[in-house]
Amino acid sequence: MAWDFSTEPEFEEQLAWMRGFVREEVFPLETLDLTYDQVLTVIRPMQEEVKLQGLWAAHLPSELGGMGFGQLRLGLMHEILGQSPYGPVVFGNNAPDSGNAELLAIGIEATGRQDQREQWLQPLLDGKMRSGFSMTEPNTAGSDPTLLSTTAVRDGDEYVINGRKWFTTNGSVADFLIVMAVTNPDVHPYQGSSMIVVPVGTPGLTVRRDIPTMDHIGKPFGTFGNHAEVEYNDVRVPVANLVGREGEGFHLAQARLGPGRIHHCMRWLGQSRRAFDMLC
């Protein structure tokens, strides 16, 4: 049985436009030594052009301001955008913001919490806010959310969060974090965790450092794309900051991380393709 990887002619034209745009407009950004704020300023006209092309925030459904591309189109798109670290940012679907937007969208659909759309989702979609996904912990397997030790204990109309996270991408430049914590230790881990929005600047939340990796050795604190270590010491946030319903953290994690891993793989394929072209 033969596999058919062809796409509709209209979308193939969009892919061709993306290839040229990334090569001619995005690649040159890599030659400049820009601060985070300078990057946001320089790419703004590019983002407007992407919006005119109908390619902005393609991971979200149309009713939330996206294009509702689905995983096949998104995969082909990310193979192109992933050739440059700036590509996904220019197109409004960079991790972790894209995955966090999807989490908020799922939660809003389930609960009807339009206040979260106005406060968090829309600014994220507009590129006016940055976010981090705070799940991985230093003493457990980061890939297994059933081993979490960070807790969120309800106290009246607030959650009190305690724990330590790391490799929170963009945590040191984020406006808010979505933290995954245990809200009920007495049930199976699949039902005992939840996701909660924590604004950066909340008392008790401390971004300790950006953790060096092979790609980030020597990069200064607060650089876009760095991975932060974050501590939560009696951090209090309203119960209204809960994403979805209490106890749905594991379900939300799978909804977010499954497609996210596909996108990461496609971006790495794009990197490999670019490296091979340079080699040739």
C-alpha cells in the first residue's frame, strides 16, 4: 500500500510561500545579536504579513482566532518553520505558548470561562504575552506527570502551591506560567493533578536561574528560549485560575504533549533538512 503525502493545491501554495518567507525574511535575523525586546520589535511587521496570509496561530480553532489547521497541516508547516528558532515565533505558534493556548482553549470550552480567554488566551494569541509550562521537576522523570511532587492545596477561594520545577522554557521571560500540581494525593495520579495559571510576580514564585544546556551555554538570564528553574513557596492564586476542572491535569497534559511532540519532531526534521542543504 502506497502512502500519499500530497496536500491540497491551495495549501501547497501556502507551504511554498512559507518556504520563501522563512528563507528570505527569517533566516537573516539569526545574523543579528538581538535582545528579547528587540526581537519582538523586529518581527512585528513579519507577524502582520503572516496574519495577512491567513497563517497566524494555525494551531487554534477559527472561533478562537486561529486557522484550525489540524495535525497534518501543522506538521508540514512546522517542518518549514523549525528551520529557524525565530520561525514559530513569527507565525504565532511557538512552544510553549502554542501548547498553553491549546490548554486554555480546552479549559474554556469545558467550563465556559470567558474571563480566562480575555485575561490570558487572547493576549497570548496576540503575541502581547509570553508563557511557560511548569511541569518538569528535578527529582522525578519529567516525562511522567504521574510522579509529580509539587502540591496545590485549596484554602478557601485560593490554591496554595509549593514545589520546585525546572526546564520551564521561557520561564524567565514569561508573563504567566501554567503549573501542574497535585491537588488530591488520595486518588490515582491520573485523577489527582490539576493545571493552574500563576502570574509571574505572584509572591512566593521565584525564577531561580536559567539552566545551561548545550544550546544555551553562557546565554544571559532572561534570554528567549532559555529553560528556567522555578520555586513555588506558599504561592497563593485564586481558584478561578484553574485550567479546566480540578483533577484533569493528566488528561490536559496528554492533550497538550501528544501533538506538541509531533511538532517538535517536525521542527527537528526541518533543522536536519537545512543542515543537509548546507552540507551539500
